[in-house]
Amino acid sequence: MPNDLVIHHSARRSLLLAALVAAAAVIAVPFVGAGQTLPQAAGAIWLGLCASACVGLLERAARRRPIVRVDAQGLFDLRLLPRPIAWGEIEAFYPVDLDRSRVVELRLRHPHRTLAAAPWHVRLGLDWPRHLDLPHLCVSLLLLDGRVTDVVAAIRRYAPHLVPELTGIAIQRDHARSRTSAGLRSRRIGE
């Protein structure tokens, strides 16, 4: 569809991070050339970890398949689930600071059911106490070529009931107030 939002990996950001990791690998050179076994082993391990990270980042930079897609069916993040999360499965969209944020946070109606096919690290915090008002799902756009404002606009287009009408820093302040008041309510109930 022409109105669908499709976000790919940012080749520029991945290459920049790969260059930083390669620069960090230089630290291992004096250790690898040391005369003792322990520093040589530590240097070799560090060099191997940096090389692995660089190869992964370079592969990511070369990949052009969509990572995040927002369309009429829902929100699809290839890193989280093998299927789109339907709009009906999303209970709320957490307000963000549109100018500075690189993450979109969502609360799901039935998180255990929705994330049943997700990897274990995605489901890790589902059973944490809900009185903290933590999101069930965070869609990071950090190494992607999209912006949070684009994702919010697409969510507003397909599921306007999820997105608050506030913009910019006012969203962040309202979100902080709602988290504080929710925490106060839960403490009063538990007393």
C-alpha cells in the first residue's frame, strides 16, 4: 500500500557503529603481542568479539529487507515477532517526546498470548510487577532509518484511538504524570 510505513536498517548508522567497534578492536593489539599467555588470550578474545560484532554490523548494513512495517493490519517488527501485531491486540501507545525519542512503547491487551511466539528475551519482563506501569513492548528505531514521528503518524492513521493528541515535550510530561498517578493509585489500593 502507498500509505504503509516501511522502515529498514540504516546503512549509515550500522557502518558508523562498525567503524567504532573496529577502532575498539585496536585495543587488543598490544595484548595479542604480549609475552604472556593470559594477556594474549584476553586480547584474542577481545579481537574475536570485535570482529564478530563488525561482521554482524556490516551484514546488517547490506541487508535491505523491511524491519518495521506499520499498515492497516497492524505493527510488524521482524525482530520481535514473525507476524504483525494486530491493532486490536494493542491496548495503549505510551506517549513519547517526539523530538528526542528513538523508541515506541506499547501496552498489549493480552501480552502472554500476543508474544507467545516471540523469543524469550522479548517476553522476559512480562511478569514483572504491573504497578510500575512498564510497557510490554518497545520498538527501537535506533539503528533504523525511520523516525518516531513517522511511526506515530502511521499509528495515528491506522489506529487513531491509540495515539494521544499531544505533541512534543508535552507528551513526555503527561506520560510522567500518568505514571506517577498510577503508582500513587496502586499504593493506595495496596495499603
